[in-house]
Amino acid sequence: MSIVLVGGMDRLADKYQLEAKRCGMDLRIFSQAEQKMSASIRGADAVVIFTNKVSHHARNEAKAAAKKHGVPVFMHHACGVCTLRECLNCLHIMNNTGGN
């Protein structure tokens, strides 16, 4: 499963990656808006946005790209590793149950 994370703390990037790997997921992190973000979202299974550590521009761009490509978006205010873990576990459960 491929997940795009928008926002978060740069100093936690390695821990975010480690948590995603532990859950068997591929994680692509964008701490700010970048040109290649839209292309990464197109191929993703889900987008997670940490709203307290991202610009409005990056958040809006990620949401627009996800909507355009039919990718589900999950927004969380907190940006810790535990928040990511909970979100990844939820995505794993949703994926295994067919989204029900």
C-alpha cells in the first residue's frame, strides 16, 4: 500500500518511514508543497495530511490532487509518530475489509 504524507515534522521523517515500513506500507513524505507531489498522489492509495505542520497552500494542493485522482484523504491535527501509526493501522484495516 502506498501512502503520501503531507506535513509533519522534518526531524521525524525517519521515524515516519520506519513506522510505515513496520506496517508494510510505502510512505512518501512532503513537508511542503512540491511540483512532484501531485504525481505522487496520483499513484497513492491514500493521502494523510498533518494539518498543524503544513501550509495552507500545500494542504489545498494535496486535497485538490487527491480529489482529482479519486484518492482518499485523511486529515489529522497532531503530527506525531503515534498519530501516523493509528492512521496506518486504520488504513490497513480498511484495505483488508474492502473499505467497509
